[in-house]
Amino acid sequence: MSHAIQKERRQFVRYRPKGGTIAVNNHVLGPVINISMGGLSFRYLEGGSTDSPSDSLGIFLGSDDILIDHIATKMISDQLIAQGSVFLKTSTRQRSIQFLNLSEKQRKNLTEFINNKTQGTY
């Protein structure tokens, strides 16, 4: 019986960001779970709103006064992580996004962030 080796589909290595790294857009914010030069995953609380996160977001690390903003994105997946309380009508979701058309400044800032503000591979 042979086992096929699953090929890694990701083009970029994923890293664990420094604690306190937040993804921010017009509708939601939440902690970044992993980040790469190609995109990131973050968790957020869904509170019954029908708004979906916008196609642009920022990456914020308040302890180091870092903000990389206006990053164009494309949603890759959005999964339910934990169902919330019936009374609060909230649930925790994890969204994976792909970065689109990074400017040179965004690419430089993202490279510096990954090199200096992450804690190893994910």
C-alpha cells in the first residue's frame, strides 16, 4: 500500500506573529494567527452582522507602533472555529486572506515585519 506525499500548496512560508498583532478593517478586527508574504489568517468575533470584512485591511502591532495599512486582499476561506453563546449570538471565525498587488512600500514593510516581529514558522 503506497501513500502519496501531499505537496505543500503554499508559495510562501507562514510565520507566527508576535503576540498582539491584529488584523484590522472596516468591519472586524482580531488576532493574526499566521502571516506570510502572500497573506495571513486571523480570528474574529462574528456578532450576527451581515457585513463581511472588506477587501482591504491593515496589520497593527501596537506595542511596536507598527501599522501596515490599505492592503488589498482576497478572501481564501472563512471557517467557524467556535459557536458562541445563544445569549450573545457571537461565534469565533478564522479568515484566511491573500494579499493582492502589494506596493513596494507595503512589500518592504511586510518583509521587515516578518523578519523582525515573528516567532518562527507556523
